[in-house]
Amino acid sequence: MSVVDLTIILTGIAKTTAPLLFAATGEYVAERAGTLNISIEAMMLAGAYFGMLGAEVGGSAAIGLPLGIFAGFVVAFVHANFSHRLAANTFVVGLTLDALLLGLTDYFVTAHQLAPHQIAQTRVPLLGAIPAVGPSIFDQAWPFYLLFAIVPLAWWLLERSQWGLEVRASGENPAAADATGVQVNKRRRQALYLCGALSGLGGAFLSLCEVGQFTEDMTAGIGFVVIAAVIFGGWTMRGTILGCLLFGAAQAMGLVLPALGRSLNGELLLALPYLAALGAMIFLAKSYRAPRALAQPFTRGVA
Amino acid sequence: MSAVVTRLRGLLAAPPGEVEQSRAAAVGQLVLLYVLAIIVALLVTGALVEIVGGSLASVFSAIYTGSIGTFGAVGQTLDSAVPVLIVALGSLITVRAGMFNIGQTGQLLMGASVATLVALHLHGPGPLVLLATLAASVAGGAIWAGIGALLRLWRNIDVVISTLLLNYVAIQALGYAVSTQSILQEPTPPGGQAGGLPQSALIPASVRLPHPGQYPNFGVGLGLPIAVALVALFAVLLSRSPWGLRLRMVGANPVASRRFGVRVGLIAAGALILSGALAGFAGGVLLTGSVYRIQPGFDNNFGNDGLLCALVVRDQPWALLPVSFFFGMIRTGGSFLLSTGVPFYLAQVLEGLLVLAAVFPPVYLERREWARRLRAARALVLKAAA
């Protein structure tokens, strides 16, 4: 395989992995808090659409990004308050938000097509010159480089800060955490807000930096691939990154290999994330520990 | 305006600390909240319609005409409500058992796939093959849900996660099956281009559910009475049979149930498999009742709609009937939106807003009641300490 081929493959992987990784970082925090957030699809779609809308209204793609982040945050706000302030069933809210945002964005984009906007690629001076890796990782749109800051920061926030400790406690044993004064539902809501903002960023990245356009059902289920990545990664940051890389690579292979003259079973590649997550849970059961209170709502006063 | 708001506030006000609300007042507040929530949902929909430049009146008239405006429309709506109803029944059963099955889509697809295999390859008298097809759909859905149950019992994997992931595996498996000649794809006609469409052949006419339509434009499939009979059956079983009681016990307190001698693992797994069986059966009814062939996207979101229907209803099997009819109304009414110039995705938005509106009132009142009880208990403790 020539260096050019390798560059193409690595660029493809970088492009498919980036939105996944933004959202997965957020979902990692949210799931460690004990919330199984299935409305990532909604958050990413909101980020993608409102990112493009912001770019159109504001005139530049860079203005779209904060609007996309905010849109993801709004979706998370609705989800968090229904699920962890009002004690509604979080899966109802998540699934409904998914359908609602899908319908809403399709509705808006059918009524009014958005003009294409794309953030140009910027090449990092020295690192961009490394043979295969350089052009693929260090020659991307500038929001891509945010990943290098966001991922370690999220890890540090969850594993090394006081807030993160309370969030993790809310996910492992909310009753005990509540007894020591941790506001469990508040931490869960905050974790969801962070997830929403990051997923919105991931969605905005997808529309503004990669495709340059918003099309109907743009995310096409990658919200659930993100959930599979966090599960596959055993609810650790390193595992989540690995999961995103793997699943991004699978997606990229499906797109890139045919152009290079080889072909793979399309459906198998699409099912790979879910099969891998299931396989990891089955065969690595001892080392894969979900947060003990994952997907269990908490009400003070109820055991 | 402010007088109206003050009056509403008074009506919705929580009763003071130690006084329990009278039942009539509680029901009244619930109904009022429902009405308010639905009004808000409709207002938001109206705003969306205005943004696009349509008129809310024409939108609602289109939805009305499309869903219940004519006899034929009512028949269509009933036909659309049947799969939702069957899936919702299964979901209600698992919710009673305290567990959550999100895998209806996958179970529906698997049930329908197995049913298609049987319908296309089994030879015999029509009605018998039809029965075998429906039985196969039940089996297919049950087995797919059984995988989730197995993972729970064997590796302690949460049912939510496994069924969620299995959904997407099922979708891709179906996509593969209908693109491969040897499995489900319809054979290319001789002289036709190779590659063919990713869909199965039509199931033979003798294997289709009859439509006993008496009136000229009111042809409802046999699926409807079957579905209603199932609801009646399970309503009785859930409320009056020992199995129903055990199910409720397991859902309410698995630890205590185990102490009482109830086989929690078996009951829970059984509930999951049963709900998968029902979802698969819904797929079989869809296949033999209206679609007649299987292709990607066959589930048409019926799995999710059934789940949401069950979660909106929360507990009463009989309430599934009107709510599923309502979901059917949105489907058939939504298809008429194309004539108004408003993008037809509005139906999906309206459905989402209405589900949120339906979820909000009971949850809000529960929360408020819980907070009130905590306050009352705390006040009691402080009074005793003083």
C-alpha cells in the first residue's frame, strides 16, 4: 500500500472519528454520572442544523459553531429536566427527542434550504509535514484541533476534579452519595448539559467542517454508534477513544476501500459497532464494569 | 389575562403541607395539566407552521380529513393503529415487570423476516401457511428478545443496552438478507438486470390476512380483532392471574419477590421474551396485512411508536386502545399534509410534542406530591424534636 493510499485511509478515519469522539466524550461523562442518554442523535442533529443556520444568518461558518453547541445544550436541557428533575422515564424522553429533532430539522430544511458553508482546512506548520500522518491529522478544519484539548480536559474533569468525583459517585451509588451531601440529580443534569454541548459541537463539526451542507437525517444513527463506543470502551476515556477510532475506521473503510479497489460487506461494517460492543460486554465481562447505577433514576427518599 | 393566570395558578396550586389532596381535586388538576400541556404543544406546532408560511387551520383540517374524515380514512387509521397496539401491549408487559425493552424495532423486523421466509417457501393450503407465517413471526421476535434475556441471565448485561444494540444488528441483518439472492431477495426475473432491488418477493395472495370489509370503503384487516382480543386477554391475565401478580411483584420489588419464592429471573426473562414475541407478531401482521413484502425500513417506526404508546399509557392495558388509535391518526393524518404545502415532517414533530405533553402532567404531579410528603415528614420530625 502506498503512502498516498495510507494518507487517504487515515484522512478518512480522522474525518469519521472526529464527530464521534466529540459526542462520545460527552456521553462518557453522562454515562459515568448514571444517565443512559439515548438522545445523542437529537443533540447532534440540533448541532448540525443550527450550526449551519448560524453560519447562514451570521455569514461565517465560525459563528455557526457556538450556535450549534447551544442547540445541543438546549436539547440536553429539555432531556435533563424531564429525566432528572421531573423523574420522567429517561428513555421516553430520549426517544421522543430523537424523533422530534429529526422531524424538526427535516421540516425546517425542507421548507428552506440552507446555503452551504464550510470551514477551510488549516495545516499545522511542522506536524503537517510528517509523511502519512501529517496531512490526515494535522491538516483539518480548525475545530478538529479542539479535540486535542477537549478529550484530556474531559478526562481530567471527571477523574481528577471535585465535580467529577461527585458525578462518578452519582453514577456508582447515588444513595450513598446523597447521604454525604452530593446533589445527585443536579450532577446528572450537569453531566447531561456537558454531553449536549459536546454532542452539539460534534454535530456542528459534521455539517460545517466535513460535509459543508445540512441534509435530511444527516447523522443517520451515529448517535447510537457513540453509545456503542462508550460501552465498548468499558466506560473509560481510553476505551471510548479506541471505540470511536475503531468504529470510525469501520465507517471509513466502507467509504474508502471501494475507491481503492477493494470491497467489504456494507451491512457488516455498519453492524460492527454494535456487535463489537456486545462482544466486549460478553467476553470481557469481568473488566467491563458499567457504572452501578447506570440507567437507574434516583429519587431522594426512595431506596 | 393576568386574572386568568392567577386563577389557573390557584387551580393548580399544591395543597398546604400536611393536608392530603382530595381525589377529585387530584384528578381535576391532572386533567387541567393535560389540557394545558396539549395546548402548549399545539401552540408550538402553530408557531412552526407560521414560520414556514402555512396556515394552522389547513394543517388541522388536512390531519382530520386524512385520519378520520372519511370511512376509508378511519379504516386506514385503524390498520395503522394495529401494529402500534400489539407492540405497545408487549412493552406494557415488560414495564410491569420493571424492565425496559427498547428492542421492539429489531424484534419486529426479525419476526417479519422469519415470517417472510416461511410465507415464501412453505407450500400448503393458504390459511395453514398463514397461520404458520404468523407463528413464525412470533417465534422470530421471541428468539431475538431471548438473546437479550440470555445476555442478562448469563453475563448480567442490562436489558436496555443489549436490546438497543440488537436493534441495529437486526436492521443490518435484514439489509443483508434482502440484498442476497439466497436468503430473502426476490429472484431477478429472467432477462432483468442483475443486482435487483433490495426487497423480498411479494408473499402469495393466499397467505395474506383477509380484509373483511362490509362497507365499500371501510376495509379493516383481520389484524384489528386479533389485536383487540390480545389486549383483552392480557388485561385479564395481568390483573387477575397469578402470573400477572408475580409480574407486578417482580416489577415493584424484585428482592422481596425472591424472598417470597417468586422466580424473578424466570419471570423477567419470560416477560421480555413475551414482549419480543408480540413485537414479532406485529411484524407478521404488518407483513400479511398490509405490506406483503419485506424491505429495509419495513418497521416504519412502528416499534418506537408502540414503545412510546405503552409509556404514555403507563399502566392500563385498555387505555392502549385509544392511545394507539391516536398514534395511527397522526400517521394517516400526516400523510395528508402534503396537500397543504407544509412539509409532512410536521406530523412527526406534532407526535413528539404531544408525547412530551402527555408525559409531563403525571410526572410533574408525582414530583410535587413526593416533595410535599418529604416536607410533611420533615416537619413532623422537627416538631417532635422541638
